[in-house]
Amino acid sequence: MRAFEAMNPAAVTVTLLLTACITIFCLEPVLLGISLACAIAYYLMRNGRRHAAFHIGALGMPLLFALLNPLWNQHGETVLFIINQRAITQEALFYGGVTGLRLAAVFYWFRNFSDLMTSEKLFYLFRGFSPKLALIFTMAVRNLSLFRAQAKKIQTAQRALGLYREGHLIDDLRGGMRVFSILLTWALENGITTANSMSARGYGSGKRSSFTYFRWHNGDIVLLLMSLILAAFVIDAAFRGILTWQFYPQRIPPAVTLPYLAALAAYTALALLPVIYEGKEALTWHCLRRSI
């Protein structure tokens, strides 16, 4: 069993998108909690304890939405208290928290997807639809990080020259506009250089070859089939109303039946696939290092 990152990009993309799409369209709190827990587990396995700001922002979503939703949504029968003739209901708080939970889980899944998908993998995925569109998309993804790094360099140079004073609104605006102007000029020059380089290398004169060719192995097919089967089971349960919650005017959860538990188990297995593959690879390397 290979690591999840080493699997075929198409199989990885299908697995992550199915997991994220079910999270987006299913407002079942238990399922969303499972989705968030599995997404965080996989993110921590790959990144450790880094990016604390991202964790704080994403995990604060349920609390933020729980507090904001009752401000414009007064539906629900259980009134907790009244502020300025506006009823704050328990159902509105709960619905806002569930919505924030869904958003946090989606943030983590797409953050995992962006960490896994390199420009070469993205080109491999989209070249069948439109090679030019695939090239533009991969260049855009690359330039996002490139522009961010260049903007930081420009800002550091401006501070070193004493032209970027912080803590003053007018100076902050002037400094920001100056950094943006320099970055825009650099981006235009970089674009011209890239275009000339691609023209000199014969881009557009024939069929483009890929530096990396991702072959399909038996493990990739197994991962793809498992993802499709598990997702189909959960989607079928959702369409049959097995996972449907009623939030207003009362909170009525779905009946805890065998199909309900089976649907949650299937989604748990689907969301844990990246964790299982990554954990198996980490455990294998740990055992090999100990045996040396």
C-alpha cells in the first residue's frame, strides 16, 4: 500500500471531492463532525502543528456562525432570551453552529487537496479536457505562492529603506499601494519573460509531453472503487431521507436505525481513507527504521 499522496492524482481527486461534496450538501451534524475530525487528522499527519492561524480561523467558524445566525434568523420554538425585541432561539443557535461546522470541514478538505495537488498533477488531471486551460490553471496556482513570496520580499525591502512605516493609517495605505505597484510591474515583466521562454522552447508547435506520467496501478483502482462505492451508499441514504435533520421549528433528528448507522459508518470509512493510507505508510517507515 502506497502513501495517499503517491496514489494516482485522479483517484486522489475523486476521493477528496466526494468526501467534500457530501460534506457540503449534507446537513447532518454527526456526519459533519466525522468529516471535520477526519480532515483535521489527515492535515495534522501531513503538517504537524504548523499553521496555527488556519486552525484558529477554521475551528472558530462553528462558534462564529452560532452567534451570528440568531441575529437575523428568529425561527424556532425554544426562546433562550430576547435582545432588543429580537428572540434568540436554541434552534437558530444550533443551525448556525452546524453551518459553521460544515464550512470548517470543507476548508480543511480543500486545504488538504491544495497541499496534495502539484502543478504537474493538476495538468495531468485537466489536460484531457483542454490542454491550454490546464496550463493556465497550473500557472495560476503556481503564481499565487510566487506572488505572495515576491510581495513579502518587496515589503521587506521597503521597510529596510525606511519607506514603509507601520502603525500609521496613511503610511500603511501609501506603503501598500507602493508594494502593489511594484508587484504589478514585476508580474507584467515576469509574464513577458515566461511567454518569450515558452515561445523559444516551441510551445504550441506540437503535442505537449508531460514530465511526469502517472500510471494506474491496482492500488489506485482499488482506492477509486472503494471511494465510489462508499460515496454511492451515503448519497443513496441522503436521497432517501435517512440522514435528514429538521431544524425548524423544532430540532428533530433522524431515526437511529440500522441504515442510518450504516450510512455514517460508510462515510467514516470514506473520510478515513486518506488517514489509513498515510498512517500505513508512516507505520511501515517506522518499522523499517527500527529494524536497521
